[in-house]
Amino acid sequence: RLLAGATLILDARLAGSKDGLLDEGEAGLPRTADDGQDWLGEGGAGFRVRSVEGSAGVPRERNWHERLRFASAVTEDGEATRWLIVEKWRQDAATEEDRSAAPNPQLLDEHQSCTEQRARRLAKALGLDDALADLLALAARLHDEGKRAARWQRAFNVRNDGPYAKTEGPINYRLLDGYRHELGSLLRVENDERIQKLSEEDRDLVLHLIAAHHGFARPVIGTSGCEDKPPSVLEEKAAEIALRFARLQARWGPWGLAWWEALLRAADQQASRDNESRKANQGEA
């Protein structure tokens, strides 16, 4: 309605004004992020499979990261002598777990601190008031606490000086057993003094952002692999998560709540990209 009878001015690079409005045959259309073209270059599939001999470690290449490996030949004693290794492009993630497997291992405290800094920068850029900015920053600071779980650390093949948030992997999905570290994070932080000091509404928002930062808990999240509480208590917690989601939807509306979730996810992913960039810069130095 606001545009009725108005003159709309578009960038000429959108094309179509000369040879037809949004004509698919127009050769001058600019590239966009969602045009389906290959941004990895010719033949870039985003993954590759290599056959490697021996039991020694495989030399790593900066742009490729090991995701899975399978023994393709073993001795009578069961020792692997040849491996099939599946590697993914360094910024390609097939699953949310993939995002925690990175070419540059990063300690958990460092990652959460970086995510908090990114969250505060986003809040400032968006003009959020201090109180709301503090809520977003607190969720960012605590969002990955569930990665402290011994199961997660073992499944992601961490070093001994952890806990880590980002590891070189490969990921042992069988050992992970469906464990969602977001649920573990919520269980570990819900009694945190900083959380307890919040009002009930603000506490709801922070806990939800932590539980939902990988797209689950809207309203359902799985409890498999979680050893922090007995199964009956985990079921109760999952129900609380669903009810919290409903309360927040009523308070913020579906789009408003999704916006909050997007802020934390953006800060988290920016922090991860920062970590990858540091590794890439070190390789080029």
C-alpha cells in the first residue's frame, strides 16, 4: 500500500530493464549468493575421499578438514593398514556437529569469550539498550557449556589440555550417541548465579537462546546421550523447554523470537569464522 503510485528506483545491475523485466535470458544478471552457481570453483563438490596407506597421521591441508575415516584394510591383528578418509571443505558444514570440527582447535573458554564479544558488537550495531545487550551477551558467554561433558570431548577427539569447543576431529558419532550439547549447556547453567539474578522473563529468554542456538528446542530437543540427569528428569526438562518456547512466542511473537535466536547464531558463527581465519592467516604467513 505504501508503494502504490510511487516510483521505485532499482540498481541497474539487477538488469532486465533493457531486455525484459527479470528475463531469465538476460546475460547481464549479476551473481547473488543464492543463484545456485558454484562458488568453490569448477568441480568443487565441497568434499573429497582419499585412500591413505599406513597408520601414521595424515598430513593436513589448510582448505580441507577430515570428517570421517574408515579402515579399508587391516592386518590379522586388527591393525588398520589403509584408510578411506572423507574430507570436507573448510567452511562447508553438513551438520551442526561439523561446525565444531575445525582446522584450528579452540579452547571452550576462548570460543565463548569470542562469541560474547561478537554478540556485544551486534547489539551495539543494532542499537539495543544495555539491558537487552547484556542478556544476549550472557547467552553467548554460556551457550556451549554442554561441551564440557566428557562424552562430547571424547567424541570430538580433543587434546588433553581441554575442554575444547573446536577440534580437528574426526567425530565419533557412535560415541556421541545423539548428545545435544545445547541441552547439556542449559542443564549446567540454569542454576548459575548470573542466570538466577535475572527476572523470570529475562531468564526464560537467555535459557531459550542457549537451548535453541543450533535450531532445536523449538520446541523439541532430544535427550539421547545426556548423562547429566536421570532419564525421567531429562524428560521433565525437555517439557520445560517446550513450555518456555511457547511463553516466549507469546511474548515476542514468532518472528521476534526467531530474530533473537538469529542474533546468537550469528555471533556464534562469526566467532567460528574468526577462529578459522586466524588459522588461514597463519598458513599464509
